[in-house]
Amino acid sequence: MKPFRLGHSWRVNAKIDDVFYFVSHIGTWPSWWPQIVSVMTSRPGDGVVEIGDSATMWAKSLLPYTLEWDTTVVEIAEPRMIRVKGHVKLAGQTGSQDKRQDFRLSGDISFELFEEGGLVKVVNRQAMTPETPVSTLFRPLYSAVFKFNHWYAMRNGLPGLKLACAKRSEAVLTKTQTH
């Protein structure tokens, strides 16, 4: 079955190491990304992210569904790229308060970082394949909904990422000046 392809890019005025830290440490996401409600990681703490690390995160949507993501790191090239295998369950209302409809997808999710003109460009790519068949009649509708929600979530994550990077850089600078 053909995957849904999503993508977005951010430009951040920060050090690439700081941007990579926040993008790769999924446990930090609720602190700076409003759409991410909570995260449980396989290894708590601030340590190095490694292949095999996993996390479950819950995200809210502008649309009437929530997303539950299970991710496992499959490739990492610090500070340039992280790729995870993801399984996502979209759970939403079907019109009746008593009925919930789940839709599941799985695939690759990557964040690639590039230094461009004093900024860090973060490119997110997702290729998510439905685990159950999608009617060709409804596929364009699903695609439009997923793209809109992805755009909304990514747009709302950027200001928090910029602020988190600025605070991290300031904390490092302050720590260096006091020693």
C-alpha cells in the first residue's frame, strides 16, 4: 500500500548541537511543543540518544482526534540526522459520543539538520503507510487531513523550539562565565 508522505521544515537561529538535542530527545518535547501532551521514554534522563531507544508520545490535534506514537530510533548521525520507525494510532470521534474510530499507520520519520547562512534548517520527513486498506475514493481526503494536521503541529512547534534553544544556549553561556 502506498504511504502518506508528509514533510515540513523549520529554520532556527541556534547552534546545531542545541537544535539536535531538542529534536532527538523526545522526552523534552512536551516542554517546548504545545501539541505534544506527554512522553514516556525507554531510558529516562538527559543522556545520549542511541539506536534502539524507544518512546511513546501522545499528541493533540486541531482536528477531533488524538495521536499515540510509538517510536524506535533506527539511525542516528549526531548532530545531523535522526530516523525512527514509528507506529501511530489516530483515535477520534465518528460522530457519536459513544463510538471511537482508530486508524493506524506505520513507517519512517526523520529529522535532518543543515547549517544554512547562520541558521539551522530542520527538515522533517514522514512516510506513513496505513495498516488497514484505505479506499482510493477516500485517500485524497485522508491525505489532506493528515497534511493539514501535520502543518498545524509543526507550525506550533517552531516557536517553542526556538525558545528552548535560546534558553539552553544562555544556560551554557552563564555556566561558562561563572567558572
